[in-house]
Amino acid sequence: MKYNIGDKVKFLNTSGGGIITKIISSTMVNVAIEEGFEIPTMTSELLKIEDTSASARMFNQDFNVDYKPVVQIQETDEDGKSTLLKSYTNNSHPAGIYLAFVPHDQKWLITGDVDIYILNHTEFFTLFNFTLFGNNIYSGMDYDVLEPESKKLIITIEREELEQWSNGNIQILYHAATKDRLLLPLNADFKLKPTRFYKEENYISSSFLHEKALLLTIGKLVESQVSQSKIAKKDNDDKQEPEIIQKKAVQVKAESILDNHLVNNSTAEIDLHIGELVEDYYLLDNSEMLKIQLDYFTKCLESAFIKRISKLIFIHGVGNGTLKNEIIKVLKTYDNLHYFDASLAKYGVGATEVYINHNK
């Protein structure tokens, strides 16, 4: 049986149960139990509890597991349900609502099918309404509630359908159980020229998506804030029309991943230690950590070509040498750069220096 994070399970060979918090492998998972511990357990020793079954009701009565889902590297479920976002870099985009067009083929970005996501990069629950406009008709395509810091796959389309999905409107309502501020509803039109989908430079890396995407800012959180004083004034004016933020969505321009690493105009220093790239890295296994480090290294290298940065210093540490070896494999695929161990006096033996010849 296939298990997912958040599944409720009972132990077959002992009393009790809990909630799956991590998929370790195809045969082993971590289970959070009532006492607050996480126990590595073989899947063959577990029984999945369905939410609507009698055993599920018994489970809810027997176990009081206070579980908060762990943000994982995995992407959206096949059924398109809302899934949590994951921060892949220290670069942080402003809190807000985003629309993302993500190519399936991340090597040839202007070919193949495209996933369309709506992203809730805020601390609020949001109710969204997604509408397309064409042939003088508004077509409601989707509506749902997004959890804080979550995303939802709206649809997967063929590239020939992009023009049909490039003109529309997104409406947003924000909700929180208890907050010291209220947010105005958001009503944002978006319209993209079809030619934008066929320029690779328009597909950028972001702080909350693993893949490159053409990213639209639907609305930033700061644009929707209402002070308590304004709310009080509205209470004294029964005829006051409710305010709604109306704006046009704008494309997010490529914000260089190297901006936070520049030493000067031509040099960048990048620390690839996992603790510098993600929080709660102790929840990841070695392969997950290596993947994040290599992805970040590759993005920095690609950004250096775009920004014409000629010198890069990657601090990877010593460890067992796996990360350095993987970095060298990537560097060997480029003809217009050379690399060597960085300054021993400054970095020890845990850094690699890269020079890029932009004129070659």
C-alpha cells in the first residue's frame, strides 16, 4: 500500500498509532505518536486508517496526536489538491498571491506541456476565484480555499493552449481566525502576450517553486492591508462602499539568485552548506539535501552567465566529497569556464573557485 504524509495509521504488532510525517523509503516511514516522538516504522507493520471509516472514528478517539505537516520537497499531488510550498533558497519573494506557468520540460523551457499553479505565499487562508476571458465571455475555471503557504495545480495544458489561458481574472478573499489586521479583497486582471511563453529568459527561478516558471504577481500582501483606524471609520459610515483592491497582474522579472552573494560587480561567494539553504534540514535525508545543494549550485551558475559574473566561489565543505564531485561533473560540461580549489588560507580545502570567460 502506498502511504502519504499526513496519513493516519495503526500499528499491527503493537497497540497505538499515529500520523505519517516523513516518507523515508518505499518500505519505511516516520510515524508521529501521541507522546510527541517520531518512530521509523516498516510500512508492512502499519494499517492505514481511512477518514470516513469506523476505524478512523475510533482512531480519532484513541489518539490525540498534535500533528503539523512537515513541508517536503515533493510537488503537487496528481489530483491537484492544495499542497504546501517549500522554500528552496534564501531569496524571498514578497508575500502575496502568484500565478505560475511551469513547463514540464525544464531543459527546453519553450516546448512541451505546461502546469498552471496558483500560489498562496501568505500567512492567510485565501478563497480564490479563477476566471478566463475570451470571445467576450467570462468562463469560471476554478475556485477553492488555499491554506497559508500553499499552492494548487489549476490545470495541465498543451503549449498550443497557452493563448487561451493568458487572459483572465483572479479574485481573492483573505481569512485568519485571529489577526491584528484585516486585508482588503483582491481583484486582479492578468493578460500575457503569447510571445512571452516562447522566450526562455522569462522563465525564472523563485524562492518557492523547485522548477523554473513564468511567474505573475497577482497581488502583494502589503497592497491589501487595512489599518484598524480605517476599519473604525467605516463603522461610522453606513453608506461607505466596501473597498476592493483592483490591479493588473505583473510578470515577475528575473531576480538574480546571486544578488545576495555578490562580493563586488564581478565576484560572488556562495555557501552551499545545507543549513544556509533551508531550515529544518535535519528532516531531510542525504539524497534530498544533496539535490537541494546541487539545484542551488546550478541556479547560481546559470545566473552568473546571465549577469555576466566572471568569478564564483562555491563553499561546499569537505564531508565525504560527494557534493564537490557532483559539482565538478557539472562544471566539466561547460567549455567557457575553468575551475580549481579556492584559496587554502581563506577557505581551507572546502571551496571551489570558478572563472567564466564570457567572451568565448
